[in-house]
Amino acid sequence: MKTTQLILGGARSGKSRFAEKTATGIARRNKCSVVYVATAQAGDDEMAQRIERHRRERSDEWLCVEEPIHLSQALIAIAKQDPKAVILVDCLTLWVTNCLLDDDDIWQSEKQKLIDCLEQLAQPVVLVSNEVGQGIVPMGQLSRRFVDESGWLHQDIAAKASHVTLVVAGLPLVLK
């Protein structure tokens, strides 16, 4: 039953919808629940509206855990509470942003904790993230750091994941 899936895509690519269908399918096959882990924080009205839209679109049957920084701790707690649940994390790039903006010193340790945690979890995990490495190199230092760290995180997770999918225009392209 153990699978780690990384689902990448650009903004409005359909990656979250694809991830939700994937998690639902796994849960139905294994007769278990889905726990949705949201990493977003509402820093402004527009982001609050995005978060609310995601809440409305999610299945009412899913438990939702909101964790913007300590992702590995949330995953471990979910695994202890419901060892059979499919865990859906949306999204890693918001999590990277949260960590870098919260306290730059925590990023590397939080990243390593997540990598270690994913190797230890026995249940399926579906991770959603924005593919940010296909554009120009940003001008600002923080923006460049974000792109670099997101890309390295994707590479590290993809190397260990059982499945990696790129979603473009709602269409999944299986990479691994």
C-alpha cells in the first residue's frame, strides 16, 4: 500500500484536481479515508478567497489539517491517528515559501524532516507542488532562493517517490 506520489504542474494546470482524484481512487481501492493537509496561509484577501475555494471544492468526507510550517510533524501525527489514511499534501511550494519567510534558518531542517518522514510513513502520500523551474531566473534574491529550494526539493522527493506526474492543461504526463 505504501506509495509516495509527487504531482507537479504550473499555476491552474489541474494538478490539485488530479491529486484529489488520485487520492480518492487510492482511498476507494484500499477502503480508507483521505486526510488533506493544507499548507496555505491567508496573508491577504485574494489568498483567503483561494483557500476558501479549495475548502468548498474538497470532499466533506475528508479530514483537513492545516499546517504551514511543521509538515513532517503533521504527517507523523496523521499516521499515528489513522495509519491507513491516504495523505494528500497541497502544496509544497507554499510550504517552502512559509518556511523561508518564517525563519530562514528552519528551512533545511524542515526539508530534511520531511524527506525522512516520507521514507518512514507506511501509507500512501500524494504531494502537490508547483513546477517553478521553467521560467526565467528571478531578479530578487529571495525569489531565486525560492526557485532553487523548490527545484532541489522536487528532485529529492522525485528520486524517492514511486510515481511522479506532471500535469499540463489538466492532462497528466507520467514521468515515473
